[in-house]
Amino acid sequence: MAASTTTGFDIPASSQAPAVYASAPRPRRITPRAGHALEILGHAIEYLADEIVHDGISLAADNER
């Protein structure tokens, strides 16, 4: 058994479950409202990332920002 480096849980080397294969990938469909919400969220993330870079703050887990 292998161990995951991030969680410490054992990962079996091989699975007993049969492999499942999809016949063809389907395009994902979302509503225009959900698309607009994702766009707004993306802009918010860009804004926050730019603010951190501009302020010269290190990105760390213990940073309250």
C-alpha cells in the first residue's frame, strides 16, 4: 500500500472495482445565470490576487488575508 503525502491515508495499489469507461464526453451545460455568477467570481478572485501582489504580501496559510 502507498501512503498519500498530503493526508496520511493508505491508498490501495489496485482497486477491486471494475473500470468504467464513458462512450463519449458530453459538453457541460450551465445556465446563463450560473455563467454570469462564475464570471463575477472569477473577477473577484483576480482582484484579490492583484491586491496581494500589489501589496507585496506573501501568500501563506497563516496569513489572515
